[in-house]
Amino acid sequence: MTAIPATSTSGAAGAAGAKLAAAGKAGTGVPLCFVVDGDGSIRHFLSLILHGAGIDTEEFAEGKALLAALDRRTPDIIFLNIPLESAEAIESVVALGKRGYSGYVQLMSSRGSAVLGHVKSIGDQHRLLMVPSLKKPFETGAVLKILQILKFGQPPSVPARVDLSDALSNGWIEFWYQPRSTCARNSWSAPRHSPAFGIRKTAF
């Protein structure tokens, strides 16, 4: 996966980043993050990174489940995906504002910067602490940088590792078999075949 800058460090975006850094807090206990995304593999990917940084997570496929969970727990930060139809994400942001949610909101999406900016501005209007948006696809380092700025958890010095079985089951890599001919040494016999295995990365 290729890292894509979430936002510019100049102008208003730079000022917002400085404000977030100044407001960042060291958790008194184990920080909690709600991860909201319709794609289960992305939720799991983010949870792996966050767990590696010492942060608890709860995963939700859609906004209604997120809002229901807020009745029993209040997370320190919410990773909220903006799907192709952004109405649900907007409704979630408005609901968070009406509830007076005091944690951070991290928007993420494969949508264009205009959509990300629009939803973020709605969060700003409702006085939510909006973190500069993450444009998909993103890599582990981008998430760890956010945690470092906000002073959440203890980000590891090396990227989080993904279990091979998880990567195969989620389609992050491919595993294939290809016959390979080998001739017996010092022999005129016909070629034998031995397996050759390989791994190919796929798009996240």
C-alpha cells in the first residue's frame, strides 16, 4: 500500500494540526477507539495497528451501531469511514455533535478531498474535535503518526505485523502453485517436477 498524505501542513490545515498536538492528551487508562467501516477487513487492519499501540477497539459496520454503543461507553477517538453514499457518515457526525461527544473524530475514505472536507466542516460546525482526514488507501505509519500527535497509547517502533492466515483469508496477498522442472543430477532420466510456491501482494 502506498501512503497518501492526509492533509497539507500549511495554512489552516497546519494550524489545525498544531491545535491537535497542543490538545493531545496522555490517557489515564487504556485508550478506547471505535472503528466504523462497512469493510470488515479494514476494521480488522486498523484494530491490529491500534492494539499494537496499546489501544482497545470496538468495531462497527455502520453508524447506527456506533451511536447505540455510545450509550454504554465513550471512546477517546472514533475512526469513521465515509462510504460512497456519504449521508450515513454525515448523520453520524451530526448525532455526535448533538450528544456533545468530546473525543476525537478521524474521518477516512477513498472519496475525493471535497467530500472529506465537506463532512469535516460539518463536524467543525458541531464543535467536534476533527482530526485531519485520512485518504484511503493508507499504511500503518499514517495511523501511528496520528496516535503520536494525539499522544494516545504507545506506538511501536516497527510497523504492526499481519498474520499470514489473516492476510490470505482477507485477500491481501495471493498464494499460487506453479510446477517447476528439475533434472536429476548425473542422470539421463526424464525431468521430474517439483512445486514452486510464491506470494503476490494484492491491492488493499
